[in-house]
Amino acid sequence: MTKQPLNLYLAAPRGFCAGVDRAIKIVEMAIEKWGAPIYVRHEIVHNKFVVDSLRDKGAVFVEELDECPPNRPVIFSAHGVPKAVPAEAARREMIYVDATCPLVSKVHIEAERHHVNGLQMVMIGHEGHPETIGTMGQLPEGEVLLVETVADVATITPRDPERLAFITQTTLSVDDTIDIVAALKARFPAIIGPHKEDICYATTNRQEAVKAVAPRVDALLVIGAPNSSNSRRLVEVAKGQGCAYAQLVGRAAEIDWRALEGATAIGVTAGASAPDVLIQEVIDAFRDRYDVTLEVVETAVENVEFKVPRVLREPA
């Protein structure tokens, strides 16, 4: 039977970012250096396929440090952790490796610098997200006020409106964050912003690529996990660009083929924690069903690489 023709637009950049790639390497190198099991506090990155693959190699994923035995190494996830976590690991004399993305660490340092200068922080982020918890946990309780929406800006009560600075979660929607920052500056004219944008290069690049693809397609699929903030933002960006159908899928088996019936142009992208193997799996699934013409829509070239901690590069 003749397959229906389909134009498949593949967004670029897509998939793994440098921080995710580094975090996964840290777990793999730790297993190689110290043997299994290696404990990881929280999912190293938000992707079930990646987590399951590392579990098969000897990683044990836990939510809290007290679930880790003191005689085995523990790794902190790419999202970052409150200061109390490494402090407790040191108190227990544990071997620990911090896999926090360097761009998240940059936000931590920024918050600490403003705190030292006597400023109270406002964080733009999602309540309960590990990165938000980790960043807010860099400072004493009450020193970071969280806002998620423009409406939240009107509800916060800083101790001194003239002594404020703001930071953002690195995986937010660029467009939504612009509106929240504008609201903060309107209410608190003296508020100080970051020297450089907190939203990371990978988040920005993937959103810009989706903006380029969305107007050309009938539907757009984002490969990523439901607990991946940056992946969910890509769905929102596609919808914001007028894409009639934008959906988050973990892998090819989750595609709702009936929802795609009649489509002649479909976009595909992947969140920063989705590996290439899952992207290829989705492309292959389309090729099984359609006569696919594949076009890559590239809006930026990424060549960022972060080094792993020295302890893992030294001989055991």
C-alpha cells in the first residue's frame, strides 16, 4: 500500500544540552571509578530512559540523603541541591560529587553575591521543581521570595522594596519570563537583574527552534518527560506560536497517531534531557507509517562543553 507523504521538520538544536551530558558522564564515570552501587540523589536528569539506563549500570536513585549508606558515593543531580545537602554529606564523611549544571551553579553564586550585599532575592521559578528548591536553599529561609506568574508579583511582601534583586530558574519560557520581569520592574523600580540572562543557552535555543518550526506544521511533538520543565515549555511555545496540536511524548510508543491523521507537515523536537536514541526512534516510527521527507530547521549551532569534576578525572 502506498504510504501517505509527510514533511517532517526536525528542530535544531534539540535534545541533550552540555549540562545534561556532563551529569550523565559523572554518573557513568563514578560507577567506573568506585564500582556499583553509586547513589544519586534525585533523578540525575528528568528522563525515564536515561535514568533506567543508568540504573541498569549500577546507579541507585533516591530522593533524600538519609536513604544513602555512608560508605558509598553519592551524586547530586544536575538540578542542584540546597546548601544543607552537601553540608550533611560532609558531616557524615561521605564521598559526594556535585553534578549541578554549571549554569545553575552560576545562579546560585549570583544569589549568594546579592545576599552578601544585603539584598533580598526574588526568584522566578516553578514551586516544587528541584532546581527551584536547590536555588532557594542556597540562602537562609525567607531570603528568597518565589514568583511563578505575573499575578504573583503583586502578592509578595519584601522587607525593603528598595533592596531587591531577581534571579530565574534556567528552564523557563523566555517569553513568559519577560512579562514577569517587566511586572517586577514596574512594581519595584530599584530591583537589580542578573548581569547575564539566567535562562540557559540550551533552553533559549530550543525555544527559538520551535518558534521557527511551529508556523510550518500541522502538529509538533516534543520528546521529553512530563517532569521535565524545559520540555513542557517547548509544548507551550509551540502552542503560543499557533501550532494547532503540540504534544509531549516520552518516546515513539506514546504517539497518538489518530490525533495526527490528515497532517501533511509535522515538527519534532526534544527537551534538553532527551537522548538522541529516542529522537531517532520517533523519526523511524514516522518512516514506518509515512513516505517521509525530512528537513532540519536549524536556528543555532551549539558547541558548549562542561568539564566533569576533577575527582573523577583522577586515578582511583
